[in-house]
Amino acid sequence: MKILLLSLAILSTVFYTCSSSPTQPSGNYGTIVISFEGTSSTEAWVNLKTQNISFPAEINLLLDSKKLTNINLTSNDTTIYIDSLLPNRSYQLEAQFTANNLAANSNKLIVQTLDTTSHNFTWQTYTFGGQAGSCILRDVAIINQNDIWAVGEIYMNDSTGKPDPTRYNLVVWDGNNWTVKRVPYYFQGQPFYNPIQTVFAFNANDIWFAGNGVIHWDGSQYNPVPLPTNVWGQDQINKIWGSSSNDLYIVGNSGSIAHYQNGGWSKIQSGTTLDIQDIWGGVNPYTGETEVLCIASNIFATTEPSRLIQIKPTFNNWLNVGTLPATMSSVWFMPGIKYYLAGDGTFTFHSFNGKHNDETNRIPSYYRFSIRGNEVNDVVICGSFGLISHYNGKSWHTYSGDELQYFNGNYYKIEIKDNIIATVGQSGAQAIITIGKR
């Protein structure tokens, strides 16, 4: 399949209808079929399939019965990108082939762009520790607005007012209050309470934690999940993603990747020694296959370019999305639709063809540590100096000091679920979590 970009960007759930069948011209000029691939609030993707047409062939693309552009086709299967559309509007698309004064008209296709989402969140910030040592929250998972889990390391005073030597590594929100907890790792049967780097939740009774090892919460207890030494060495685990508790991945430092399935672990070669910072996945609606991508980089150096890696159970593939800054840290996407990368800049792309759209200047020039979304028109970013930005399908909005508490610290991870945003990090010696409600 050839992908022809008349600019660049993406898509989500939408409907389409074909109101007529292609018109067969006289002679042997073939047919054109135009079909829906997707839309965002301002963009659309359509596919052109042709039969019995010699290439190169000039195709006219019509938008609402008016000529939009000429397309020089060199393939019988081509994806066309259209931008500068209006949100929440129906458009009619049609393709026409002309040669020797004869024309073949495609079917007429109706596509509906997505509406924009609201930027209107109200914010509340909570801090933890700071009296007995430097604290930080590194990751967060949202079950619902009354069940939020954040992990890291927190040092607090004990009941006598003296520093408690045993750190906490989990805080849980029940809708009214935060509870500070200790989740145990185990070594030779003995518990220890090292920092937790990442948390991933399927539901309230199925939550995974990782950092110096892997732990599973089953609704009643925290169970260690042993990692064989031939699968994982001493490298820190940075992030978890999975489609279920029987099919999940961990990624970490020195290019480490492991896959958990059917109760066992397998090692996946990444082809790099760069630290893997983030991982995300989902099912491609067009192929039915699960796509899993991770971003590898050294965010403290610029000696080697960042790598976007496609993970498969037995091999990996470095994807071609063009030259990226060396210090990228996060990936989020809707498979087959729109892909986002964040770090030293913000980039989007539709396909792995070496081209990406640079959205860096649409957000203040602070480092972006994490990006997540509900849909392609409901995406959030967090970063240094208290950066929180929301994309509504048309515009990015960065929340100012009037909307949330400004602080000289960093947000390291962000999650959005339905109308709740949660972002975590560090402010001075305190761990911090900020919750947005829409």
C-alpha cells in the first residue's frame, strides 16, 4: 500500500456510507473504489483502490462536489490524507479518473469529523513527605475517579516525629482521602520496600507494579512475580503495558524487554542498549493485530538518536519515523490511526514512512516527560516546570498558574481516563500528584 500525504496527522472512531456505486467507463479504463480509513477533528484518511488502470494515472479528488486536488497515482492501493477540515462536520468525498476524455467516478463517501473535547478541567494538588527525605511519585494508574494509584518513594516521620527509616512506595485515592502504603518486594523470602517505578492497572483487583522486580495485586494481597535471570538481569524496569494479565510486557534500562504470557516470561531482543523509557499498545482495527511500540533513548545525553521500536513476541523492528531528537521519552497512539511521541519536542505521524509532523511549538518549550490519551481528540502531556497540556482535536491548551498551582518541579507521568487526569512528580523534597476533573 502506498500512503500519499497531502500534509500529515490522523483518526478515530467514525462512520461512513457509500451512497453510490462506481461508474464503469466505456473502454478498458477500470474502476475506482474510495473507502473510509479515519478522521480526527480536522483531518481525514481515505483509501483509493483501483482496477485495470495503467499507472501513472491522474485522479481528481472532490470534496463536497468541488475539486480538492489532483493526485498522481502510482499504485492500485493508496491512502490519501486530507487536512484543514472543520470539527463535527460531514463531508462527501469522490474520486474521478480521466483519460482520453473518458472518466470513471468512484462511489461517493460520507465521512464525519470528530468534535473537539473540552479543555475545561478543574485542578487539585496533593503533596506527600518531604520532612524525612527527598520524595517522588513516578507513575500513576486511574481505575476511576474514586480509585487512583500512584507509586514512587515517600519518606515520612513516624508517630514520634522522627524520620521513619522504612520508605513508603504507594499512595491510593479512595475519592476522599489518600492512604500511604508499603508494597513489598521479596529477596530470599524477606520483604524489602524499594521504590516502585511503574504501575499498570486492568481493574481494581488486577494491578501490576515494577521497578526492582514485578509485583501483582490480586485484590487481596501483593504477590511477587519471579523474573528468571536468563530473561531479566539487574536492569531497572521502567514501564509496563499489557492487553491482559496473561499478556503483558515490561521494558527497562539497557534495552531490556520481556514478555509475560501463560504464566511464564520470555526475553525479547531490542537491538539497542539505550534505556527503554515507555511502552504502549493496542489492536489495529484494520488488521486485527496488536501493535506494541516502545521508545528507547538516553534522556541525559544526545550521542545516539532515539529509537521507536515495534515489539513482536519473538523479534523487534526499528520503525522509520524520520530523524527525532535524541532525548525522547514517551509514546502513545491509536493503532493504525495516529501516533504521538513526546520528549524534547512533540511529534505525530500516521504511518512508518519516515515522515512526522512537528507540533513542538504548539506547547511551551519545557521538556515533555509523558503523553497519554483517551482518543486522538483528547490527549494530555506533562513535563518540567509544572507543564500540563491538553489537546482537544484542534488546539493545545497549557494550564497556567491561574488554573493550577505553579511550582518549580517536574511531572514525570500522566494518565487520562474518561474525564479524569492524574499526573505525578516531584516538587522540592515532596512527592506531588495533581488531579484534573472535567
